[in-house]
Amino acid sequence: MLRRSSHPHFNVGFDYMDQAPRYQNPAPTSGARPESNRNAAHARNRGRQVLTSTRMHLALEHVDHRPWALPSGPWIMEQTWHDLLFAHWPIAPEAIHPLVPPQLALDRFDGRCWIAVAPFHMSGVRARWLPLPGLSAFSELNVRTYVTYGGKAGVYFLSLDAASRGAVWAARQTYRLPYFFAHIDREERDGWFHYHCSRQRNPAEFQAQYRPTQEVRLRTPGTLDHWLTERYCLYTVAHGTVYRAEIHHRPWPLEDAAAEFRTNSMASAAGISLPAIPPLLHFSKKLEVLIWPLKKA
């Protein structure tokens, strides 16, 4: 039995907890044949599998913070992001404008655009109904800025580097994103996360160490920290058509951070000269993320 969600924004509007058919054991009969018993056991197992596959994901228990309703269709992929650093720099709109498709409007905070370099590691990468062999865990680094389209603020990626050739190929094919294969080394040592990313094609390199410096604190709507991070879709443009992929997660559990950069040519490889000022730094230990398919916006 489907049950409509009581949440005012969850107007797609069913609670998937109750979508699984409830299997009731047949009443035992005397003289039942072994085949009947096996069939009944098989049916019970099938019912349990359906219940497991349709149970609502824990991330969907928290939707009040979203700026718009959840997408109407089912999510198709989940990922868990670990040990992520946001390093943000302000950038003049005229510096970033040539790199963003004209169909997308640059998003600004107090008149300024922002660009981020974000290294992290992901695990638990799987499609909704099946695992992705060889693609379930790898490190990634992306360079991103912020745009709007149709009243929805989102992320526009200038580049994404991943230490998985399969993931690079799949993301380029299914999400039309500028992924590159890179060699990435990462380790935690003496309280610091050491991260080294080296890309051969369209060469770029990032080498830094970073660590959290404060306790986790949810950021207040209207602040710069919240504006930079609480975004629930990504955009890409192909042949003049704007595509959007919706995402969902709980509010970012952010900590202030410190970082030491040895090499950082990721933004310059994308055509951006970062200003010679310290970046705004945030760290997040873990975040579970759901992703919807790419669709025309």
C-alpha cells in the first residue's frame, strides 16, 4: 500500500517504506509436498528482497533543508564522500564568464563569483539496483563554480579528475561531464590528510595537506558558507541544450579547516587564474549522496 508523505515539499509524494508487497505465509496443510514447501520458502525470500530494494534511503528522512522538492522520479545512484576539502576563492565574473556556457547564468554572492578546488575520496558507489564492479571506491578532485538556470542554483564543473578509468568513461557517457583520469595518492598521517593528484592529459597537478580545525557546525542560510555548499543539482550543456542532474544529501556537516598547498594548477588548467589570497577552507568527514539521472532542464 502506498502512503503519501506528510512533508509539504515531498510532493512526488509517496513514502517508499510501504511499497513492498507484504507476503503472508500460506496456512499449513497436512500432507504438503516438499515442492510446495520449497516454493513457499522461495516466495518468502522474494518478498524480503522486494522489501529491501524498496525501503526508503536514510538520506531521504531529512528533506526540510532542501530549497525545492525532491525530484519526481527515483534516484539511480548513491555515493559516500569522505574527507572532503572545499578550497574556495572569489573570482571576478568577467574572469569566469568565458568558461561557462551562455545558457547558464553565473551565480554571485555580494557581486562576486566563486571557484572551488575540492579533493576527496568516495566509496559505496553503486547503482540503485546493483553494484558497480570495479567502480565502488576511488578518489576524485573537482574544480567547480556556481550557476543558476530556471530558478535553481547549482554547480557547474570546469573539470573533474578521478583515479578510475571506468568511472571517467561512465561519467563522460552518462552525465556529459569533463572527467579526466588522474593518478591520485591519499593518506591520513599525523592528523593531516595528504593528497596528491596528477593528470597527464591536459596536464594538471594538485598536492596539499589539510585537516579540520573546529567542530562540526551546520551553516546558516543566507551566509556565504551555506551559499557555497548547499546546492542540490549540477548542470552541463551539450549542443546548446541545458541538462540538469538532481542530487540529495543531508545538510553539509562542515568544519573549518587548515591547508598547506605545495602545487595547485588544477584551476589554471581549466583557464582560471586564482587570486593570490588564502582560500576559504571547509572540511567534511563524511556525506551520503543520492543522484538522479541527467535530464533536459
